[in-house]
Amino acid sequence: MNRIYDFIRRHPTWVDSAWAVLLLMMSAGWLVSSMHSDAHGLPQGPQEQIAAIPIALSLCLVVALRRRAPEKMLVLATGTGIAQVITDVDVVPSNFAFLVIIFTVASRNIRWASRFALGGAIVAPTIATLRWPNPDQSFIAAVLGDLFMTVTFVLAWVLGDSLRTRRAYYAQLEERATRLEKEREAQTKIAAAAERARIARELHDVVAHNVSVMVVQADGAAYVLDTAPEQTRQALETISGTGRQALAEMRRLLGVLRTGEATAGSAAAGRPGPGEYGPQPGVDQLSELIEQVRGAGLTVNFTIEGTPRPLPSSIELTAYRVVQEALTNTRKHGGPNVGATVRLSYGDGELSLLAEDDGRGAQRDLYEDGGADGLGHGLIGMRERVGMVGGGLETGPRPGGGFRISAVLPLAGAH
């Protein structure tokens, strides 16, 4: 059944031609009957019988080509109907083509043709009733018959127009579905780009901070290698621990790039999946970060003001990364014997961060040109992080020397 339906959809002209041949056969039988009968409704002379042949052929052609050239077939049907009235050829079976072409034209988006077909549907039955009256019918029967035929022709137009409306509705639905699909693809690409940018910022923070600690410890170990073996051993242990921590954080970040298929495959193989890489760092891990930096030789004064309370994960991560980037910049740009101060303040609707040092400060382009830190991602990433949670960030030289970073993170609406 589906094959037949598919064939009909692929070859509509063949189907219409088959109906046209069937209609032509019926018209031929009607003509043969007229030669052996003088009943009402049949051609009563050779002149009418000869004229009926091209009329029947034309109307069958209208049925065959109604979908390929609906406007031309409407004109052909109109001309054939006029010729039928002039030649006094009574209603023939092929006149069914008028119903077909009215339906077809009404189902297309051809306004003038649809209106013309509606007008023809209204007046054609009345013209036929007046041109070929039935003497055996009463006046009332003739009027009722005319009304019935008029309703039939108008109904054919209504059905065609309803089909046109439904097609237009389906076309709008398809267009809307296509547009939504494109928008969904665009949103997916935007989300993927945002996720890549977030991971890039995370990787920068992890690598910049931990590698900085490792470099400082390695330099110190090399300096006291011969004179203080115990300090050298402690520095190497710090390098080892910092490296492991960096690898763990990078492994967690890269784990979010795994697909669901990879996750399922890892679970089946007994390996840890992305969800097992541990939570993102937050405010609670700041103490560990400070101790790690102190172990690298940087003096840090860390204070907390207000009452600590649970914070949205986005605020927690942003606060941690801001402090981490600030301390990394202090080690890189502060010079020797630099000290740093970190203050975390819990407010009613915001979390305030202050990170400053008393070193020689940073180059001017670090804070005036968008945060170039040698790699071009330090303060830029910090500003992006703070901006994503609706906060504000101020960076620049500190009065009396050094560098200051101040951030205010609103808690309302953060997730």
C-alpha cells in the first residue's frame, strides 16, 4: 500500500492521465448510446454528436494536465464550456472535469484563478439548467436540481481551498521547524564555544599557578642544593605535590570533554568517568591555596570578614580563580621579598575580594590594555570570569607601591 501511495506521489500526471482515459471511455460510451437512442440528454443529431467529440477530448485533457498546468487547463475548460453552450451539446460525462479543475485551482496559491473558479462554480450550473431544460421536470424540481449542482460545485471549490490552507499551514510548520533547528544548532555552537573558552581559562589558571610554584621551588632547590640538602628535599617534595595537583585539575577539566558514549565505555571497563574527577575548587580551598603559595616562599596575609556561608558554585569558582591569578601575578611581577594580602568579605548580597601586594607592581599594559600578562590571558580571563557572574573588577597600581586587584561578586541571581 505504501508503494502505491509513493508511486502516486511521484507520478501525479500518470494518475491523472489514467482518470482522463477512464472519463474518455465513459464519454465514448455516451456518444455510442446517443446514436441508438433519442432519450433526453443525448445528442439528437449528427452535428451535435460530431461537436461532442472535441469537447469530450478537451475536457479529458483538462483532467490529465490539471496539476501540471492548472491555469491553462482552467482557461481550456472555460473555452470548452462556452463552445458546448454555443454548439448545444448537452451535458456529457466528461463535464466532470469542471469539478476537478475547480478543486485543483482552488488548492493552489493562484488568487485570480481561484476567484475565477469560484465564480464559475456559482454560475455554471444555472447556465446549464437554462440552456438544457428538462421538459419532464417541474419548475420547482429544476430549481432544486440547480441548487444541488451549485452546492456541489461550490463544495468542490471549498475543499480545494481548505487543502490549500492546510498545505500553507504545514509549510509554515516545516519552515518553523527548520528555523528552530538552525537556531538550536547555532545555540549549540555558541554553548560549545563558551565551554571551550571556560576550559581554556581554567587550564590557564591551573597551569600558570602551579607551574609558577614549581619554577620558584626549582630555582630555590638549585640555589641551596649543595649547602642545604634538607631544604632541597623539601622543595622537590613541593614540586612533586604541585605537579600532581596540576595533573589532577587538568584531568578533571579535560574529563568534561568526554562524551556520554565515552562515559558509558569507561564505566563498562571499570575506569573512572568524568563525574568522578572531583568538584571544582571553591572558597573552602582558598586556605590550601594560600598554604601552597606560602610554601613557595611568598608571604601572604589571609583574612576573612563576615560570616562564611554556602555560596553558588559559580561564585565559589570565580573567587578561587581570582585569588589564584592575583597570587600568581604577585610571584611573577612583584620582585624579591614581596608580601601579599588577601581579604575575603561576606556581605548581605555580595562577596568582596581584595588581593594586593607591596612589590614593584606590574607593567602598565597589564591593567591598561586589557590584561596582557605575557601570554595575554591573565587579567582578561579574570575580567571575563567576574563579568559572567555580573560582578565588577578593578585592577591597577596600589598607592605606595605594588599592585591591587579588587572584585565584587553579587550573590543575587548567581547559580
